[in-house]
Amino acid sequence: MSKPAFLRYVLPGLLALLLTACGPEDQAGSNAAIDSSKTYNWKMVTTWPPGFPVLQEGAERFAEHVRAMSNGRINIKVYAGGELIPALQTFDAVSQGTVEMGHGSAYYWAGKVPEAQFFSTVPFGMTPRGMNAWLYHGGGLELWREVYEPFHVIPFPLGNTGVQMGGWFNKEINSVEDLEGLKMRIPGLGGKVFAKAGGNPVLLAGSEVYTALERNTIDATEWIGPYHDQRLGLYRAAKHYYYPGWHEPGTVLELTVNKRAWDSLTPDLQAIITHAAESENILMLSEMEQKNLAALKELQARDDIEIKRFPDDVLARLQSMTEETLAEEAAANPAFKRIYEAYQSFRNKDDAWTAISEKSYLAIENN
Ligand code: CA
């Protein structure tokens, strides 16, 4: 969390806690708000299928850490998508206070809040390293909180998928023309860019992806990365596995908390949730990286699939179509434009630094 957010959300509470804790005996009445014997039984709903590895499991691990650190004063029962409410009603359920917490990703609410997409991922956008720098220390989280404020929802970054894979195709992609007329499961802004390239983006739930590809109802699909893609068996349905995931270069996952529920918590419990979310943000990303590197090795050992990089020309064309798409969205929507400009301003500086730090270092291996 950056300093302004810390000052705004956590420090006032901590000061209040300190003042009341240090106050004389005759002011004990003012301690009523900090009743350490009070327990909170909260519900969290997620957008993930039951038992979904890493993502649903990470949300459950977060809840367990909060319970342990609060000595059982806050108990969060985690429900997968559809167990309590439909997956894509998570944001509304938190907004309306039907439940206290949600876990998902901000681009799921693009229909309601288009600019929220900048807090998950955008095509050719920042990787997890840049996103964490922007959100925690570059003003991104403050903007995110402003965007969710009218909905009485407080967001926290909680997890990241890492750079995704480009997807599974039933034919080789040698030029942008090869995308024309292709039916591909690719959601969000990536889907809009794909349509600009002449493709036909299709929306499908995760549970339908394998069958659609296997039966040639679609020609291609993206999903997540090697680990989740392998579990879904996608290598049995298409032979060409492309990288990188230009459309999702590191999707930020979010914890959402109902504002009224948050305000009802004592400052120590707010601090526990804040830091448990920061901790799980890195735990989930690092687990994803570990599982992906292991699954990639297994997929590389298979002779029946080809793992290939999109041609440079295809990536360059998709990147310029992304810039057009974002400019069109910004021209039509001032709220989108405001967040886009803030994102781009940070991103330009991040690009300059990355070029001489991580990118430059990693290029050594390729020489
Ligand atoms: Ca994806």
C-alpha cells in the first residue's frame, strides 16, 4: 500500500487504537468500539469453480491466515462461484452487502465499470512486477478505490496469474491474416482486439472450453497458463500452443470488501486483512509460477503438440490494434480515459526502467 492509502485507511484507525489503549481508566467507556472479544463471521464468494487450484485455494488460504492472525475473531467462510450466488454476481453481492467479501478479477465487471479493466490486465499491458509497483506505490490502488467507491466496495490486490499463454490453435499462425475468421474463446479487451484483426471472439465459460475445442465448435482458445491448461486437457483438443499471452500479461486478482462491513471492524482487524491480502498476493503469484514451470516441462516432453511463439509481425500488429482499441474506448468514455492516462503514464516509466533492468538482464540468456 502506498503512503497516502496507508494514511487514509489504516493510520487513523491505528492512532485511534493507540489513543484508546493508552487512555486512563476513566475513559474506558471509549474503548467500547474495540471489543476484542467480539467475533465476526463473514462470507466470501468467489468467481472460481469449487476447488479451483491456486485461485480458489488461495482465497481459502487467505481466509485461514486471517482467522489464525486474529485468533479466531474473524472467520471468513469461502464459497466458490455458484455455491451461494452465481460467479459473475460476486461484485454486486459485495456491493449490496449480501456478503462481506468477494474474490475475482476486476475485468469481470467491465460491463458495469469499463475502467476497472486497468486494475486486472489489459492487452500488452504491465506484467505483475509493474502492476504491483503501480498499485502499491504508484497511486494505482488509490485510483482503484475511487473507482469502486460509488459501489461501496473496497478493493485489494490479492493474487496474480502471471503472464498467461497465448492459447491453443488448431492450425499454425504465421500472419495476422491467419486469424481472419478464426473462432476463438478470448474474453474482454483481448477479444475486441482479436475482432479488429478479423477474428471471431467467442465467450465461453471454463467448463465449456474443452468440449467446444475438441468438437471444432471453436478453432482456438486461451485459458490461463501451462498448469491450468494441462489440467483442462486442452493439449488433447488442439496441437499448436502459442505464447506469449499478449492479451493477459499478468491478471491481477482482487479481494473486494463491503464498505460498511469494513467500517465495522476494529483497526487491528483491518490491519490483519490488509496484510493478509498483501501476503496472499505474492503467495498466489509465486505458486502459479512454480506450477506453470513444472507443467511446461511436462508439456514440452510431449511429441504431439508444438509450443511456439507468435511471429513478431503478428504481435506488432496486435499491439497497434490494441492501441487503437484503447484509444476508441477512451474517446467514448471520460472515466475510462482518466484511468487509461494514469496507467499509461506509469507504464511508460516502467517500460523505460524495465528495458535496462529485467528485460536487459533476461536478454543475456537469449544471446
Ligand atoms: Ca485467460
